[in-house]
Amino acid sequence: MRTLLLMSMCTTTFLAVPLAALAADDLSGVWEVESLGSDRRVEVWQDGDEIIAYRVMYPEFEGERYKLEHLLRGKISGTRIAGQLFVREEGVPEFDSLRPFYGRIDGDTKVLLDGLPIGKTVEKLNGEPPTRQKKGKRSGRSPKEAL
């Protein structure tokens, strides 16, 4: 009976670990906003509990399309994500802080990021995340150092 109880306790612990570790899995990769339309690609880099997401969109203003970039930098705590959203419009050299953002990890292939459901694709990342540089300075550091 003692052995059975010990096995049961070990099994319970073993089964609880993957659920608790779910948020710690590497979310790095190419994701896609689950909606109709274009500009759905989201690139995500994770380093420990730090996460960076980058999205380029081409909205229209007064009949003209322009480039709009979103850079989301945050921290993961369990299944929750919280951080800051930065934006950069075409022709502007620096990202500007816009507002806080929040998210939730719903599984290894599903995340709710700033209110948008995104799903992981099989496509691999082939670059480094953009950095948010302090005004008037150009950083020579790698993106991971800039975190």
C-alpha cells in the first residue's frame, strides 16, 4: 500500500509538471493572427520569461497604404503575458511607446496577444527581433542584450 501511494504521488507530480510548464515552453516562431485579411504574420521571440512579438501592417489612410510596425515587449508569468506595445510608422526612425498590452497562453500553438488570437505556424524564424532604441542613440547591441 505504501508503494502504491508513493507511485500515485509520483504520477500526480509527473502529470502536474507539464501543465505548469506549459507557459515555459518556447513560443519563438512565426505565428498568424486568426482573422480574415492580410498582415496576419506575427514573429515571436522568447528568452526565458521575456517575450518580443513583431508585426508589420499596411493600413490605408486617405486612400494611401503605409507601413505600420508593432513591437510588443513583455514578461510571461504562468500563462499570463503583460508588457508594453510600441509602434513605428513609415518614415519614423524610432519606436514610440503606445500603451500596455496583455495576453494569455492557451496552449503550445494558441495565444491571445493584445486581444488577438494567434496560432503558431510551421514556418521558422529567420531573423532577429527589431530593437527599440533610445532616442538619439543607435544601439550596437544584439536584441537579446537590449531586453
